[in-house]
Amino acid sequence: MTSLTQKIHFAPAFPIPDYLVGEVQSKLAYVDENIRAAQVSPNGDDIQLTFGNAIDEEEKKLIESKVQRVVTSLVKGAFKPKVQILEDYLDRPLPYREDPMAELLRRGELSEEASGVYALGPLLTRLINWFESRFVALADSFSAQPYRFPTLIPARYMERVGYFRAFPHSLSFATHLHSELDNIDQFAQHAACDEQGNLNVPMERFAQFKALLSPAVCYHLYFALADKPLPNGRVTATAVGNCFRYESSNLTSLERLWNFTMREVIFVGPKEFVLENREIARQRMQKVFAEIGLAYRVESANDPFFIGEFRKQVAFQSAFQLKYEIRARLPFKDSTLAVGSYNYHQDFFGRHLNITLPDGSPTHTGCVAFGLERIAFAFLAQFGFDTAKWPKVIKESI
Ligand code: AMP
Ligand code: ZN
């Protein structure tokens, strides 16, 4: 089998400012199914798309118009958000500079089941368990109540909080065969996968979608509390769960997964209660990260909204300081990776889901979310595989 690739260059309709280069690049992955990689030059004046197939002039024109739609909606009229830095420990000394991916694969610590889907081995699992023990200790320090949530989430829940409009590109859907005997028999006899892993079954055999794979943990709590007064006027909860965000050709290593796990500590109650606890959580985690010498910073951020919603929502999030990310240093690529976030949703969920405070007003919500695979990956990227060079607290307990 020959593997054919074709690269195409475009000049963007508007020069892409440096603070949007990453955002435009990641959204270009959704322009066409056959895109293998999208790259925006660092100075923002060139876009390169790599295709897995040959592209003729006609197709190229169509693709260019879609590329320019992405560029225009993200760049035109955008202004540089003021980045607020709450903690900066990026320059902590680190013993390692390599990309841990090759070594993880070599050791059998990672096996790729599909793009963005990995089985993790004992070293990664033990590291994740260590970080989990710290996240659970954080939850305990707030007397957070433990919850367990399903992996599936009903489509009508997601509709109710406007998720389809905000993040359509990253949705993952779940279905099943129509419950009809001949249909199931036919499937049983003929279902097979092709070389790319695609199942040879037409969509008509499947039931309509009523469920999705959940993209976040805290949503489940808000739905459990919907359409009633909040018990005792406040709830603090914690849960860990599988989350799904389809990232198209951006799925390249353990940094960006389709299926990942998140631990969240969730605050529901009056505005001051949510904001104060979000701040206390940040200060408590600052001590944990200091103890292990993690190199990171905490800075204001925005969620990866799709192109139509992006500009408006990002301006809103930064104006109200709704999101801060814990960005760990990745020395091997001189960049940072979000390993967690401190979020405040104002009364968004309270209003949409009709969760009320004792005075009848909608509740406020916030969450602290940690990406478990990413924290383990960032740790290995900073400290490597020689446990003699690991922080004492981790070395001793795993
Ligand atoms: P967010 O709700 O987007 O702030 O996500 C919380 C955390 O989950 C992030 O800080 C990441 O550590 C992790 N996370 C989010 N998306 C992904 C992904 N596609 N792959 C791996 N981890 C992710
Ligand atoms: Zn959350």
C-alpha cells in the first residue's frame, strides 16, 4: 500500500496574531476529514495543510474557502485577551528534557488502541494514583461528598446547557442497533471492520442518537440538582470519570486524548462561596505542586469554543475571569500543557437548569478539574524515568 500525502499552502485572509496561532491551528483540523496535520507559521502569515490523499484544483478551492471561514471568524475583530498570571513557577529546576512518548511506548507503558485512546501500564497508573491521592485529599479538605457518574450523558441534557452550539466539533455519540430481530441477525452475520477499523454497517441499522459520551464530570452533578432548590443552599462534591473530546488530527500523543479521565471538585452555592472555595483550592494545590517541585504557572484561559461562538465567549470568559489553567512546563518542546483548571461558571448552570438558592435566585457553580493522564505525562516530561531524580514524596510512595 502506498501512502500518498499532499501539502497545500494558503495565505490567511487576515494575518493571524501570535495569541491565536494555536487556536486557529487546532480548529483547522476540523475543516476536512482527510487533513492529517494543520500548521500555522509562527508569524501567522502561512497555513499549511497536509492531506492523506491527492487534492485537485476544485477541492482545493472549496477547502480554501473553509479555511478562510475559520480564519475570519477567529481572527477578524479579535483583540488580545489580557493574560492574568496568578502563579509563575515555570523556572523551577528540572532533571529531564526528553519527550517521554518514545520511552513510554518502548516500555509498553502505553498501547494505542485507537487515535487518542490508550491503555496505560503500571508506571503511569501508579503515578496517576499518587496524584489522585492528592486530589482526593484536596476534596476531603472541603468535606466534598463523593459521587459516581455514568460515562453516557443524555442528548437532552447537553441541549439544555447549549453544548451543541458551543462545542459541536468535539462531541462523541453513542448508539446501539435497532432492536429488531432481522436487523440484529444481519449485523451478527456480516459485521466486519476494514483496514482503517471502520465497521461496514450502514447508519440505518443504528438507533437514533439519544446519548453522548460525557465531555466533563461536573455536568452530571448539575443535572442531578436540576429543577429544585439546592439542599442546604450549598453542595460540595467530588468525582472522577471518563471524559471524551474528539480532537480530530490534533490527537497525537498522551497530551491530547479522545478518551481521558478527569477528577473534579465541584462547588455549588452562592457566588462568594464558589469564588472563595475556588481560590482556597488554588492555594492548597500551590503547596502540593511546591512539594514536588513541579514547573508550572497558573494563568487566565478560555474554553475551546467552536468558531461561531469563539470570539464572543472568549471575551466574556476573560472579562469575568472565569477560567484559570494550571499549565505545566514541557521542557522537550519549550511549551506548556494544561494539566488542570479552576473554573467559575457564574449562575449559568443555575439559570439553565433551574437550581435555586434559598432566596429563590439561581445558584452559582464552579469546579476544579485535573486531567489525570496529562499530569502524569507532564510529570514524566519534567522528571524522567530515573526514579533517583524524582521528588522524595513520590519516590517513597509509589
Ligand atoms: P477543561 O474542563 O477543559 O478545563 O479540562 C480540564 C482538564 O482536563 C484540562 O486541564 C486537561 O488537563 C484535561 N483535558 C481536557 N481535554 C483533554 C484532552 N483532549 N486530552 C487529555 N486531557 C484533557
Ligand atoms: Zn467541571
